[in-house]
Amino acid sequence: MKKLLSILFAGTVFAMGVSAAPVKAADDPSPAIYAEAMKGKRVMLVPMAMGFDLAQGWAAILKREVDAFGGVFETRDPNWSVEAGAQAITEAISSDTKPDVLIVMSPDLNSYSKLMKKAQAAGIYVILVDNPANFKADAYVGGDWTQLGRLEAEAVIKGCGPNSSKKIGLVQGDQVNATSLYQYAGIMEVLEKNPDFKVVAKPDSNWDATTSRNVTATMLQQNPDICGIIDFWDGDAVGAAAAIREAKLQDKVFLVTTGGGEKTADCDKIADGTYGAVVMTDLAKETHNMVAIIKYLLQSGQAPGTASPFIYTLMKATTKENLRPDSCWDLKALQAEAELK
């Protein structure tokens, strides 16, 4: 027995000695592979315009991330002009320093489709952001606009309440932009299940705040007992809100819109009662989704146009009841943070 114990003890000491010996770590080739795939790669953002919160928020995070992996980030500003956007994409394709990844916010379903296919043929990955199009992009990153419309309709029904007139007005964007068309489809899907609620007016604003103000004023004159309005974008919903204030109906008309969740554009206006509800996307997560797919594509070795995944952004209807300090992001703070990196 003593002999057996001494053998076991000796084996334990040997095992401890082996485990305590320094082990030389194997060299990990992954960082070098990653760095080689990323270094010097060019990423270009072509939104509908650079002068609004979404584009500026995307750009701040994208620049920080692309700079960090050793790439080059650029933007082009069409300033709401479809022609200028088409020219920017055309020049990018023909440039000696053409981008490796092109991120496009399409103004409608068809305007840029041929150009984006041409970009892929030239070896450029194309990511659609926020606005869908009739085009097989290398990824779509943004909202499910039909679902967004459903959330808006549910919010306005709740905001109006069962004892209201149940009359609803819509201030649409236009009849060619996918976000407007799909949003409308989602709204109508919910209203069909709630037939007591009726749409009494549905003018277009063409994404312009002054037009939204004018059509909303007319809507309220023709339907003074309207209980709720859905304006299809916070950028022009400020016009609808102004018309409601001028008619002294702030406490009677529940205004719903959608936005990117920037503090001054959305949360401040929910807090002060300008908006009853805003269906918001999470811009930071949306942008980091873009960054992740960029990194994947640049390492994948696959040809542009090979796959076409959809990466939908989380959305929520935010009201005074569920508003939190972290419900929105602050553009100035985000830009300041990006400058420090």
C-alpha cells in the first residue's frame, strides 16, 4: 500500500512539474490576415444628403471604424438631388481610386439600380442603407419599413383611444420612395384589422416640412375632429406639428412619425409633447451592422453580387411613457467622440 501511494505521489509531482513548465504560445496569424485584408480599403457613403442627422451619424461612426482598420472613408453629398447622386456614383466607378465598398441611400426603388449593378461589375461591393431598392445589393442594412408602418398605426390607434373620432390623417413622403410605399402598406394592414379607424386624408409632402405644414393645415380645416396624424418622416413632421399648433389642437391630435432617434429631432420633441410617438431605429447599432458587413465582405473573397442578406435594424415606438435617458443619441456628442478617436 505504501509503495502504491509513493508511486501515485511521484506521478502527481511529475504532472505538476509538467503543467508548471512554460508553454510557448503558437503565433496567431489572424491579426495579420485581417490587417492585410483591411489596409488601404476605401469606403464611400452616398446618402440622399449629408445635411441631416442620419447621414451625419452614420458618417461619424463609419469614419471612426474605417480609420481604425487602416482604411479610407469618404462621403459624397447629393443634397437631395437624384442627378447629383447618380453623378457621384458614376464618378466613383470610373475613378482611379474607386471605392472597395459603396454605401448608398437610394432615393427610390429604381433610379440608381443600373449604376449599382455597374459598380458591382467593376468589383465594388454595394450596401444599401435605410432605403430599399429594386437591386440585389451585397447587403441591405436598415429598417423593415412595412413593420415600421405597423408600429406607427398601432401607436396612433392607442394615442387616439377608443372614445375618439377614430379619424386618422396620413402625410406620406411620395409615391416612388420605398420607405413611403412600404410604410403605407404596413399602416393599412393594421387599419384593416381595426375597421373603426378611418383614413380621412393622405396627401404627400415630398419630404418637405413646409409642404407638410400646408397639407396638414388643409387636412385639419376639412376634418377638425381628426384624432391622429402619421407623418412619414420626422424631417417634415415639424411642419405637421406647426400646423397642429396653429390650429390649437395640440391636446386633441396625436402626432406620430418616424426618425433615427437623434435627441433634438425626436426625444426632445416627445418630451415637450410635439410628437405623441416616434418609431425610431437604433442608429448606432445600424451603423455597426454596416461596419460588420464591410469587414466580412472585404475578407470574404466573394465577388460583388454573390449574396444579398438583409440586416434589419431594431425599431421601437417611443412615447412619453417609455422615454428613457438612453432612448436617443446626441449628434454633437457622437461627432465629438469621433473626433477624439
